[in-house]
Amino acid sequence: MQYKDYYTIMGLKRDAKPEEVKQAYRKLARKYHPDVSKEKDAEEHFKELNEAYEVLKDPEKRKQYDQLGENWRAKQAFKSAQNGQDNAGFYTSDFAGQAGDFSDFFEHVFGGGGRFRRGAQTKGFSQRGEDVHSKILITLEEAYAGTARTIQLTVPQGAAHGKAQMIKRELKVKIPAGVSQGQQIRLSGQGSPGAGKGEAGDLYLEIDLQTHPLFHVDKADIYLTLPITPWEAALGASVPVPTLGGKVDLKIPAGAQSSQKLRLKGRGLPAKNPGDQYVILQIVLPPVNTAEQREFYQQMAKQMPFNPREKLGV
């Protein structure tokens, strides 16, 4: 059996704090989860990650692991001999997991299924399953109107020859209207199965919004850059503007300037406090393609003398 460096697997220093362990697990779980990962050997990496996290998140297991270190074979053999004299049929680890969930190294160091805890038999042991974190990619239109998705999960089911069997199952997920970037949807009991009579963990789906060609999102607010002509800006106009709920007419005030921001109240993402849509004006000059068009600009320069740099003193 090969020594497993759990700190290296999780990309952590040996003095990593508990919150750093949790953050590293969540980051790597999203990277290697078999349902979403495109990494090579993602399932194997995911199993190693869960094994490392099972130890490093638990102060007692981590302490025991740190004490054993790379000399774990000799130390574990000595410990097993002592236990054999004093506690036959018992072990002192706090863990009694499902067979096949962890490597031989883990089972040898911390104990496995089919044996006894001190003062309690394995069959009476229960432990809640791990929560599972994953991302789900949706369009901005789906976030606005709400949608339903069918996702595939790879989960352990039972055990055969000492190893858990991984099966695929489909789960229909309802995504409510008004979800925002980074928001999590909790699906109770859809995470990893528990040990013994322990309940299953939960599945957390983190919303990831696709980049939109027109709109930019900030929480519940929507931003749109709107090109307008110089005469629309100078004279004022009513122009059609796209929103997630359809086109609306926007009144541009006379004398409007580039980068001026206009608000369409309640046209952002729906929520308890609905977001707004902000329209950023961008004045676009017509191209000069003919001699007549050039002459028109020259006439305008003569009839409308204007120095936009006057406040700069130049």
C-alpha cells in the first residue's frame, strides 16, 4: 500500500486552517465531480479528494494522520499489536464508513466497515452523507423566466465484493425565476448517501449565468449599452429598447450625452425587490462615405461652432 499525501492531493500546506480545507475541497470538488468534469480520470481524482477531505476536516483523524506520517506502516503495526492484546474485535477510530468508499491505505490506517467501534457495533453506526456541490449553467433568459432542467448524477448504490457500485440517475430540477449569479439551489437528500441509517447529504447547485451578447448583469440589475444618433441625442427621441421581458419604448431627453444612464424601473431580474434595467447611451457618428456627406459635416462645423475641450483650457 502506497502512502497517500492528503495535503498534496488537496493542494494544502500542513498547517492549513479548517476553513482553508473546506474552501479547497469545494473548489476541487467542482473541478473533478464526475457529473460535470472534463478532466482526465476525474472520477479517480474525485475519490482521492473525498478520502483526503474525510481525514483533514476531522481534527481527530487529522491528528492521527499527522502523527503517523510516512512511517505509518511501522506505527500502525505496533498499534494493531497493542489493540490485538487489549481490544480484540475493536478499533479506536471515529470512522466506520461504507466498504469500498476509500483506499486500502485509508482502511488500514483508520479502519473500515465490517468491524466494531469501541463499545458499539458497526451495524448500529450511522453517519450523514456528504453534501455535494456542483454548478449548473443557464441563460439569462432562463434566469428571468425560470426553467426546468434534467441533470444526470453519478452516485454510489449498495456494495458488491466490498466496493460501492456507481450508477447514473436523472433528476429534474426546477429553477425559479429571478435566480442570480452564484446563487445556490438546495436539493435535500440528493447528495452522497449516509452510512448505516444516516440520512443522505444535500445537493447544492450553484447558478452560473452564460455571458449574454447584449446584457450585463449586476445582482438583480441589468445593464445595456444603447447606440443612438447625434440628432437623437441633441433633439430627443423615443426609441425601442430590448429588455428580458420584450421591447419597450425609451424616451431620450434632448441634449443627452454619451455615457448618460437612464433607468427602466422593474425591468431587471424578478425578485422580492425586482431589479431595474439601466440603459447606457452611446452616441455613434454616421460614417463619411461621400463628398456630399463630408460637405455636410463641414457646414455643420461652420454653423455650430463648439469646443468640447473648453473646460480643459485648450
